[in-house]
Amino acid sequence: MQDPEELDQAIDVALEGAPRAAQLAEMVETVRERRENMAKELKAESDPEKQREIARRIKELDRQITALSEQRAVSHFVEMSVRASAHRPHRDPALEDDDE
């Protein structure tokens, strides 16, 4: 399978609707930026109640970053496996020995 479009379709099928690794990397970066902004907000906040709420939201963002990073690793593995399989030479049954 050398056609890039066929390869993309095969990857999409293998991912079963999950986002590609590159998309997940962008999501991770977006959540990290949001977390960084919230950490600045936490430092600037003087109200203890608001600090607790911001800290809770930061923990949730940390969980999201972890989950998205793990999903990115899985998607990357699937994508690379499909690519490797597509470029692996396939055996031609017509060339097989009948002695086996």
C-alpha cells in the first residue's frame, strides 16, 4: 500500500475514530497553556476559597494532560504500526513452495 490516501484511510480505520497523534499533541499544548495561565492566576489570587477552586481546576487540567498524553502515545503507536505494515513486503502465495 503505497498510496498516501489509502494509508491515511487505513490509519483512520485502525484508530477507530480516535484523533491522530498530531491532533492530540496540539490538544496537550492547549491544555498546558491553560494550566500555565491558571497557575499565574493562582499566584495572584489572595482569597483562600478562590485559591482552592483554582487549585482544583489545575489538578483537573493535570489529569487531562496525562490522559491526552497517554492517548497520543497510543495513537502514535497505531499510526506507526500501520505505516510499518503498509511498507512491509507481502508474501506472494504463487511464489510459495508446495513442499511446506
